[in-house]
Amino acid sequence: MCPSVMNLRYMLSRIAHGQFMGRVIIKLGGGLITDKQQYKTALKDRIDSVSRVISEIIDMGHSVIVIHGAGSYGHIEAKKWKISEGLDSEISESQFSAIDTIQRDMDELNSMVMESLRGVGISCESFPPRDWVNGIGITFAGDVSKFERNSEDIVPVIFGDVVPVIGEKKFGILSGDHLMVRLANELPDVVLCVFLLGDSSGLLTGPPDSDSSVLIERWSKSQGLVGEHDGAIDVTGGILLKLQCASEIVESSDHVWFMDGRVPNRMLEVLSKGETIGTRIVRDNQS
């Protein structure tokens, strides 16, 4: 199907539906869309599979915000040159060179995500955090109100990025998970926040490659952080950071999920039935 026909179908479906069903925020983990062990290796089939489901979510009348991780397009170089730690005078020249490389590589990965979304008729726009953010963590300075859009509007696409930091550090890495927290807590009408994982059905009792690991169907902050975190590649906190961020998000959003991004149709099941295979993050007082 040619792009013009798909764009027409997209516009007609927006007009025909005529009802805003709430906002859905989707985080495509770096481990889902790239091979994190191989420098700059994108998994395009997975990206395309998620894009097709996002199109269906929009057809249901939902506004969507897409955030994606860096995977092997960011973490390998960032770890090598200690970018998350800020300016190191002994290696500063190499750090600034690495930042240029990381940002160029992230733009390349972002272009692949954008191309995939447009390929199924979704109008989208990229918002690199380096252009509108200062600082790291959930307290970063940056106006997220620009992402308050209706279902017929352009889909914003954001990603984890190297951003400027005021003070001696000069720069740092803003995680897409921290972006999730701010968007979910500050934008109205958020009905679903999803962390799409690349190696499991959700939060597990052990490593994904262990036969003894089982899915944790419900998780709350009082249960504590489960399992071990392998920080060999990830420089932004991995699954532990995701759990911390999810426990912040669930204070303002009822449906917060960890799901297998290799089976993206499960997002449709949550939106239509309220349940699916995955880990639902709940408040301590929530059933």
C-alpha cells in the first residue's frame, strides 16, 4: 500500500472515530529495538511490529506518545567514556567527541522508529531532549505540556539522550524512564503507561534465561525491588530504575504495565479488557 493511501486511511479513521479515549504512553526499551551487545544493531522487525499495534491504538481513539531507549546506539559509548558521570577533565576531549557520536547515533535510531511509524500511516514528530531539556532525573528542567495532544494530532516521539546540565557536570544522560514519569504525572487523561521489554513477559522472579524464573503478575513498591540487575551495558539503571519510575507513575495512573514488546498486541488487550499477560504495577493499597 502506498504512503498516500495509508495517510488517507489514517486521516479518515481519525475523523470517523470522533471520540478521544485517553492518552497512552509507550516506552520501547532499548533491549527491545536493538541488540544491546552489538554496536548499532537495530531490530527493525520488532520496531515495525510495535508500530502496527500503535496504529491500532490510535484507531481506537487514543492519543499516543512514544518514547524509545538507546540500546546499542547509546549505552556502549556512554559507558566507555563515563558520560553519565558528567565532565571528567582527564578525558574531556574524548567525552565531547563521544557525545557527538552518541547523539548522531541516537538520531539514526530515532529516524528508524519514525520511518516505521510513518510506514503504517502515523504522522509523527521527533523531540530530541537535548533541544528542550536541562538536567537529569525526574526533576529535569523542561516543559512537557507541549505533548498534551488529541488523538488526531501528530504523535510525539522522544528518546533518552545526552543533555546539558547546569554546574560542574556540564552534561549527563536523561533516561527515557524519567521522561515517562514526568509525562504520566503532568499530562491529563493518561489511561495506560507501558514499558515494552525485549527479553521477558514482564517482571520475573529471576533472570529471563533461567527456567526457574516465573512471571510476577502484580508488583507494588512494598514488595521491594526484585532480582539482580546486570549493569554491564546499561548506564541508566536498567530494570531497577524502571521499577522505581513505575512506582512513581502508578500514583497518578491506574494502568502501568511491563509487557513483552515482542508480543505488542497485549497492549490492545489491556485497553479493551483491562488485563493481559505481563506485570501490572499497582499502588500498595490497590487491588
